[in-house]
Amino acid sequence: MSKEFKSYSMELAGRTLTAEIGRVCAQANGAVLMHYGDTVVLSTATASKQPREGIDFFPLSVEYNERQYAVGKIPGGFMKREGKPSENAILTDRVIDRPMRPLFPKDYRNDVTLENLVMSVDPDCSPELTAMLGTALAVTISDIPFDGPCAMTQVGLVDGKFVINPTNAEKKVSDLQLTVASTAEKVIMIEAGAKEVPEQVMIDAIFEADKVNKQLIEFFAKIRAEIGKEKHSYESAAIPEELFSAIREVIPQEEMEVAVFNDDKQSRDAAVDKLTERCKAAFAENEEWIKLIPDAMYQYEKKTVRKMILKDHKRPDGRQITEIRPLAAEIDLLPRVHGSAMFTRGQTQILDVCTLAPLSEVQKIDGLDVEVKNKRYMHQYNFPSYSVGETRVSRGPGRREIGHGALAERALLPMIPSEEEFPYAIRCVSETMESNGSTSQASVCASSLALMAAGVPIARPVAGISCGLVTGDTDDDYLVLTDIQGLEDFFGDMDFKVAGTEKGINAIQMDIKIHGLTRPIIEEAIAKTREARMYILNQIMNPVISEARPDVSQYAPKIVQIKIDPKKIGDVVGKQGKTINKIIDEFGVTIDIEEDGSVNVAGLDRAQIDKAVQTIKNIVTEIEEGQIFTGKVVRILEFGAFVNLTPNKDGMIHISKLADRRVNKVEDVVNIGDEVTVKVIKVDPVKDRIDLTLRPSDLKAEAK
């Protein structure tokens, strides 16, 4: 153990948070072994010694690496080692990245890797939260330039009261899963899943978290003051001011304003490309400047757009500050799928497809949260290159696609009916047809419509919208924009996405590029998103479809759920599965049986499903005198016929009970394979014999 080993502790929501520094990973720029309760995460920060050449962005990589040993498990599969990151790991990467990235210098081009290794998990102490705190502290005490520290807190809402960093049991009953990151002065990141939480409650929760974050930041600042390294110098990638001055002489700002003032993305891009080529021609003999022109033109376009919005209140597509782009919604575009809908907002267009399946099709989850074993509602998002007019080979979903899908899933999940109400696995896929900003929130709208079109009885429709922000030199100099398009997202300071119903908020995701937001900005953004959401719901979505159809599509499986005594499951399954497989083959259905006795029978033909259900009921029901059964004749003897009542029980109709008249030959009334309705007249458990009657007079007497 290093002689420089230091340990620092504080109480955080009734549990101890401990940062061990100098114990491991001495060669990293910064490293912290962070403990929260019994959760342990190793957080490291490393930076390259030299900047990466030929790039115009900050090369930051964030990794959240889950190890199955952290929860006492050995990975499944042939290799018995962890494979590609789980969806939860990718989403955690994004949650850590979003508050950290804005705090690095904008002109920094050294590669930086922030890595987290989850080594032990206490279910009541979130490893994701522990990783973020460890990451923030690792960078803060390192020599990597960073305008921190920052901190993160989770908030739940249980019985109307806020709970800081809720335990596993509290999360299960919470109406809110809120994560907030802050600097010492402002809120820098918000991520929330909720069940129709009112706007004011959400705002109060955000600033409850902010209070706790400030306590954590004080704790981190003391550690930095004692053992923090001096920040290293670096080679700035800022564009020389003389190049900007030269470009303005070639292209006056008025000309740039004309180029960007266009509501068609492709026309605007073409106009800016022409100006860029003019600059390249003007500076063709200056090799140093030629390399910098693309980035310089990007900065020039950005400054122009920001000035137009903030000072002139003029948006690139000519809209008013609170005006939403043209909207359209429609359903039933695809004839054979279970549910489909398309939602269009300006040049952003999402086609969503909903598929229903038996519960056996739920997604199995093998992660570090031992409580989460499967996912019944799945939402996936695809972003092909043609949606933005580009050529790019598809290599499967990336972090952005997974993040957008998870956000839409979080927004809709609280409205999904329970298994008891609707015993289906549900998958929504959002296909991006065209993209010019806020496709994730268009996905929320399209998915809500597709679910209702598919006959999924969601509690209420859900809509989403995004607000943007442009700031000036002071905290009071800002403008919040409703429904930002791509250009306003790229050049603005914020992408504040809010999804919910008429009753409240279901999901929030806030991305910013500045050092945080004040309370007035957050309150205004939440108010504007509610106003826009209500317009979308009432004026656009509800006129198309406002509640679920009464029945699922003719092409969707029909599912009937019944409950049986768990002790009878073996009777339904039968020896080596023979009984259940016979029912499946005979009626063309699928059958799922849970340990608690829940039985789901699915198929396309409702009549066949009903027969299969009745067969199962017959198996688990003790046969008694007076019961009526419909079954097939399976054997004929001289004195009577045997009828299959259940897959494992036959009864006999004596020849004298076949009709109300004298019968000379059994085959005069029934033959093998005939389906007949019979009544039980005697059950002899000693002889294991069941006597039946087919006489109409006996059956009529039962009907009376």
C-alpha cells in the first residue's frame, strides 16, 4: 500500500461515502476508490500527453464497466466472461458524460478517458451514482484541466415526500427517479423518470438534489485543496482571431445571416458550403489557415445564429420564439403490423411500429441489479444515415440510439397497463424517417399513437417536446426557445427534453454545453414544455386517436390469462411435457405457465384459444357429478363409447345413455373422432371410472 494513501469520509443520506486516494492506480492522472455503503467503484481519469491532431472536437471517452463478481455471479455463456456493455452501462456512460463534458476547456484536444470499474454492489447504494461521484473527484484532483468539481444526487418521491438517494425498497414504490448534477453555482444535468409528477413538484425535487450536490462539492473541494495536483498546461486549439477577422472581410455577417436564415436544412447547408468554398479560395495560399477554415466557418455560423436569436429574436427558420414547427400525425400506415403511427414535426419525422407478443417474449436482463430480471415493455430507436441525407454504413445501434430509445421508453412506461390488465410483451420501434432536431421526443409522440392503434390500453397519451437556450454574458441575458431544430441544438446552449401527459411529467433529459442553469431558466423551460405538450396532445394527437382501440389487431396474438392452483401445474404439463404439448399441437396455441399459477394462452384464433383454456381448466378441475364437458370420442366398445374429457381423463357413455331411444349399435350414434357434449353422472375414484350421458333429456335437465 502506498505511503500517500488518504481516506476521506462524509455522511450522505444516512450512509457513509468514502473516497480512498493513493491506494491504487498511481499511474493514472487521477484515481479514486469510491465507497458508498458496501458499493465500491474504482474511478480513474487519464489524459494523453499531446493533443490529437486533425480534429475539431474534444476527444472524451467515458466507460462504466460492470463486473458480475460485484454481485456474486459468474457470467453466462460459453466464454464465462463479460462481453459487450449492457444497456444500463451505456446509459450510465451517457449520464456521467453529460455533466462532465461542459466543464473541460472548449479548446482542449488531448484524449481523456474517464473509466469506472464496478467492483462491489450494495443494492441500497447505487453503483451508477457512486461512479459519477468517483469520476468527478478523480478529475478534480488530477492535473487534467477541469472547471469543477461537480456532483450528482438521486431523488425519489415516496408517499409525497422526497427521498435522497433512495434505497432499493424505496425505488420500488417511488413515483420519481430523478438524477441531478450540479456545479457549486448551477444545475448542469437533469435526468428523470416519473409517473405524471406535477411540474412544480419536479422543480422542487431538482433543487432538493442541488442542495445535496453543494454539500458534496464542498467535500470534494476540501480534498482538492489538500492533495489535488496542479493542472497541466496544454496546446490550445482555439481559432486565431486574425483568421476570424479575415473571414469577416471575405464574408460579411449580413451574408452569413442570409445563408443560415432558411427553414430547409439541406438548402441552408448548401448555402454555407458555398461560403466555405469562397473562403478556401480566398486563403488558398495560406496552408495553416486552409486547415482551420472548416472549424472557423462552423464557429462563424454559430456566432451568427446565436446573435440573431439572442439579440434580434430571429430564428433561422423564421418562427416566433415559442412557435412549434408544423405538426402532423397519422396511424395505420402499415397494414400487417399490430400498430403503426407517424409523427412529423417540421423536418423531423418518426414512423413507430408496435408489436405484441406472449409474455414468454419479454427481454431477459442479466445485469448487476438482481431485482431486474426482465423487461416487458421495450422501446428501440433507429437513426439511419438517410434521415439526414448522408451515406454511412449501419453498424447497429450506438450509444445515441440506445439513449434515445431508453428516454422514450422511460416516458411511456408509467402508462403501460399491468400484466394482469394486458398480458402481453410489448415492443415499440421508432424508425427515423427524417431528422432535424428532437427525434427522441417525436418518438414519444409516435409511440404513444402506435400503442393506442395496437389496442394497448395505456392510461393516457404521452407527448414530448424540447426547449433550447441561448445565453449572453450574464445570468439574466438569455432566451429559451420552444421546439428547437437541429441548428439551434448544435449552436445553442441547451437541449431540454420533457415528456408527459396532461397530468404531469414522465421523463426529462437535459443536455447543456455551458456551466449550468439557474433556477429561473429551468422553471421557464419546464413551463414552456408543458404549454407545448398540451398543444400537441389536444390539437394534433387526440384528434387522430385519443384512447386505445377496444381490440388488438387481427394480426396480433390473442391472449387469455387464467390462474390455476400452482400444485396443479404438473398435471397441465404432464410427464415429459406430453400433456401441454398435446394441447399446443391440437389447438395451435402457445402456453406460458408461471410458478404462481398464472397461465397465458396465446394464438390467432380466439375460438381455438377458448378451447385450449377450457381444456386446461378441465385438467385442473376435479371432475364431479353434474359437470358438462365437450370432448372427442376416442374409443368404441360394444357396450359404449369413451370420451376424452381432459388430456389425462376419459369417461364412458354406456350404450343405454347414448340417446333417449333404444340404441342397438354404438356406431349408430357416435364414431371415433366425433366431438360430443356430455354430462358426468357418476364419479368412482376407487375404480378410477367416470360415467357419462349423452341423452338430450339429461342435458336439457342440466340446462334448466
